Amino acid sequence: MSGSQARGRGDDAQGRGRGDGAQARGHRDGAQAWGFTDDRGTELGAALVPLRVVAYVRAGAALLDLGVAPVAVYGSGHDGEALDPAKAGGLGAAGVPYLGPGRALDEGVLRELRPDLVVDVTYDGKSPYALDEAVAGRLGIPLAALSVGNELTLPAILDRFAELAAALGAEPVRAASDTELAAAEAALRDAAARPGPAVLALSGAGPEQVHLARPGAWPELAHLAGLGVRLLDPGPGPGANWLTGDWGRAAELRPGLVLFDEREHATPPFGLPSGVSLTPWNPETPPSPAAYARFFRLLAQALTASPA
């Protein structure tokens, strides 16, 4: 969904004009109570439906797909001063401003944007990932954190983002996007059912080091396994989400296809055996059916093209 179709973002970073999103407020004596409980159990409330949303990049890209255009987005500690195209989804094309890493966010800039709500993600169900909650607190801005950790399945994560988008007044888009996702899952299931390569997901950290993903720790990788993709586990060792080792350890697992972290802070694969197929993977894919449908179709094509 393009920024012109999504509700909520103003004409520019200062938010002149409210567009179709004003209809989401409704009227009852001039106001309508709004409430939402995030995945930390924090109950958020406002007199009116929030129209001006500032979000972490991953959350903002998902909300945009679901029909809510943020007034701005911010990055994580891994991000730089420019928006990472691997994480951006449709944000760049929609003209959504990027504010830089959340932990270095200028409170004055955030105040000038006049947000009604900040949306972040949480991995531990306790703390927002990319922005210090005290920043929002000092400005009196409610902060919603939605879980992307492995305590939820991927479908549950997608449902929660859809629930927030609906609460923010987005027009329903799930029927079409769910159909697209179901078709992509079917294509991936068919591709995985054929004799094909073992798949290793990893994130490069230079020529001497690589982080090997533990499939069960990642909702999307666990979902791939449920669709029949033969994912390799790096084995015992420290690290809940990743096992860190050298590239030789990755080669020892004998993958036929490598899902490599395409984010800007990660490095390309080094020293893998010849014949290994490479497919980009964003470990922070926006939690929307449209984004995951694109990823699943890409992987289905890669599995079909790769030798067994």
C-alpha cells in the first residue's frame, strides 16, 4: 500500500493536513475514547484515535503496509544516519522521514513532530527495543511495544500488528493481503516438498566471524520449518538466537542455500563452498502479510532453482 493510500501521515514532516485519517476519530460530544493494550500488558488510552504516529522502522514499515502511514520513523543501535533500504519496506517511496537511531534521537525533533503515539517492538516482552521509553515519557507521548520475539508465532505477530493498525483507523486490507500470503506459503510449501538444499540462515560480522541463526528462536524461521523448509541448526553453544563462530563453522554445516542478512550493518558471506546458493534475508522483515509474502516467494524461487 502506498503512502497516498495509507491514513495518518500529514502533508510533510510537520504534518500539515490530516487527510482521510480524521475520519477515524469519530465524534461523540467532540471526542471518542481510544484504547489499546500492547504486548507488555501496558494499557494505552487517549481521548481521540492517534493520527500522528512515530515508529521504529520495522514497525513503521508494517503499519504502512497495513494502511497507517507514520509521520516519521527511527532506527535501532545497528542503524546509521540514513535509512537502511533492506529494512525500509515502502517507507522511502512513501516519503516517510527517517530520524536516525532511536537511542540518539533528539527530543526536540520528536517534540516538533507532535506525535500522538510512538510504536516500537519488543523482544523480551518488557522493554521497547529501539527507543528509550523515558524519552517518550518525558514528552508525554504514549508508547506501544509489539512483540516480535519467539514467545509468539509469526501468524500471531502479524495479527497483533493488524490489530494495532485497525485500532488506529486503517481501512481493512487483510483479506487481500492474507490471500497473497497464503498463496506465497503454498508456493513455498510446494518448493520445499521437492528434493532440495538444506538452508542455513546467518548474519555476517566480517571475514573472521559469522552469527548462525537458531531456527527455533526466530518466529519466521520456525514458520519456514513448519512449511517444510529444511533449516540447519548450528548446534550447541552460547547464544539464544545466534551461535557465533567463524565461517569454517558455517561451511561445516554443508548448506546448499544460505539466507544471508542483507541489512547494512551485516557483511556479505565469506569463504563458503562453491555451489552454495545465496538468498537475501532481512531478520527484521516488516510484520505484514505483504512483506512476508514477498520473502516467501523469493525463497520458493531460490529453492526451486537450487540443486539438491
